Amino acid sequence: MRNGPNGPYNYEYSVGLNDIPDKRLDGCYVGWVLDGNGQRDSQNFEFCVPEGQGEVWILFDQN
């Protein structure tokens, strides 16, 4: 467990701009949540980032 501004959490994942095709963040993505054991714990979710957006933070809260 890690401690963050919203309490303890299990995972933090980041992707550098060099790992994204064309080095552009804008576009649509698919993600999912992992539980504390590293097992998939959600259905897929989709989100889109508009052109010009520089950073995306997503917070999942089970409370």
C-alpha cells in the first residue's frame, strides 16, 4: 500500500509521452481496474482526451 493525498492505494501507473504513438496524448483509450492482488476487478472503461490536453489523472474510489 502507498499513501496518497486521498488515502492509501495499491497501484500507480504512468505512461511517458515517448510511449504513446505520434507522441500525442489526444485520442481515445480503454482501461480497467486491478484489485490489491493485481487481479482485474472491473469492466473496461473508455475515456477520450481532447487535443491540447497535457496530463490525465484518474481516481477510482470504492467508498
